[in-house]
Amino acid sequence: MLALFADFLERLTELHNGMETAVSGLPPEALDWVPGPEMNSLTVLVAHTAGAERYWIGDVAGQENSHRVRATEFEKTSLSESELKQLLRETLAHSQGVLARLTAADLEREYVSAVHNGRSFRAAWALLHALEHTATHLGHMQLVRQLWQQQMEV
């Protein structure tokens, strides 16, 4: 694996570790709790982040069609802590497999996205976006967990 991809995977793994920590030790009702309007539960955030990672790294950078249905990610409920962690581990393992197959030349490859009105994305852009997107949602997960804990203290 190229050093770039190994470093990318190291950062992505740290983000996954943070997501696992965000859902660890919480009761089931906390995982489905929505803190307010226009906000998402931990379950939805994990499902969406995993789906997006699979899309940007697998579909776009790796040229593997996941047949992702983004809207269903926002309908997820009742997944246990262990199911959420398993989803994260499977997603990370898939990303690792894709990164192991990529070459430096693949970073220039274009992917035309039907779900983005035919817009094209370079694999390099997709990888950077996947990392950025995952980090953003990890922050959301950490905040949702903090809000849950605070409202339980009241």
C-alpha cells in the first residue's frame, strides 16, 4: 500500500475509533434519541457515515457500485451498540481493501455520478471528501452523546 493510502487509512481508523467510542456504553434509547429538530440520532449518524464512506471510497475511488440508497440511512432505528460497531468495522474493512488496491494513477481517475446530476469527481477528491465527511459526523456524534448525557443529569 502506498504511504499516502496507509496514512489515509490511519486517519480514517482513528475516526472510526472515535465513532465507536461515541456509541459505547449507551442504552438503546440513547442510540435512537434525536436531540432536536433537523438533528439526527447516533444510529442515523453511524448509518449515514458508513453509507457515505462506502460510496465515496468504494463507489467513486474504487469504482465498485454499492447500490447505495442514501435516504434509507436516515430511517435507521433500533440498531444495538454491537450492530453499529459491526457496521463501522465492516465499512472500515471495505475501505481498507479498496485503499490496498489503489495506485497513485488511480487518484486522477474520474467518476461520473448519476446521483449528483452527472457531475464527475476525481478519486483523490472523493477520498479527501470521505475523510472530511467522516470527521464532521464524528463531531456530530460526540455532541449528540454529550447532549444525551446532559439531559440525563437534569
